[in-house]
Amino acid sequence: MTIRCLLPEDRAGVANLLTACYAGHPVLSNMANHCAALRDAGDLPLELVWSEQGAILAYLGFLRHSQPAGWWALTCLAVHPQQQRRGLDDALLRQGLDMARQHRTGAVTASGDPGFFRRFGFSRKAAAHLTGTPPDAPVLLYPIRPGTAGMAADLRYPAVRLPA
């Protein structure tokens, strides 16, 4: 088992993983192209993979918020369907948040299941004054820099240009 930063040779494995994870999903089925476009634009400051015997089994990607400066958002956390319930997502997210702190990121936002994200220190209350959030899922905040919890801010995300 290895958790490590994404290498250029991992791109195809990550694309295959994301396709396996999100095939048929009404909104997320294009996640592989979405992440590739963000990566190509330089908007993914941190990508981690869980690798075993050369196979990519899990992936985490943080994108850089356009606003507030210095904030990141969890854009993707995926575990191969046959590898779920092994704690790979927990381990990747913990490592990713540790690295976000090392990079002196101001805060990290995430959308999704509040019960899952609360275990790692994310809070809906800390995100209560954020605007510009996606309407389809609650946004939670993992404050890193002092003063970010409860801060009023307008979240902006980089524009994604998917390949034709």
C-alpha cells in the first residue's frame, strides 16, 4: 500500500478509476475529464493516489479556489468499487488535509455527506457565511488559518473547459 502524489504516468490509471467509480452517474459520469481539465489548467494543487502493486485503487484531488485566495476545495475522492470499505478514502483525506496544512492553505471546502466530513473536522457551521456554494449539496469548511471558521466569503471555482 502506498499513498503518494500523482505522477504523470498515473493519469491513465486515475482516468480508468474515475470512469469505473462514476459510470452511469447522472452528474459525475464526466469526472475523469473534469479532473483532467483542471489538472491541465494547473488548478489542482494536490492530487494523491492509493496504489497497490502498480494499480491505482483510490484518488483524491483538491482544486484551488479562485476566491478566497489560498483556499482549496475537495473536488474528487474516489475509491474503486471493489476496494470500498477498507478505509482508503479516510486515509487519503487525512493525508490530504495534513498536506493542505503543510502548504499553508487557508481552508478547505467540501460538498457531500456531512456525517462523513465531520469526522475529519469539517463543519457546516464554519461554512455558514459562505456564498457562491453549489446548490445541490451542503458545503462544509475545514478551517486551517485562524479566522477562517465562520468567515463571510464568496466562493469562486476555476472555470473548467472540457475537451471536445
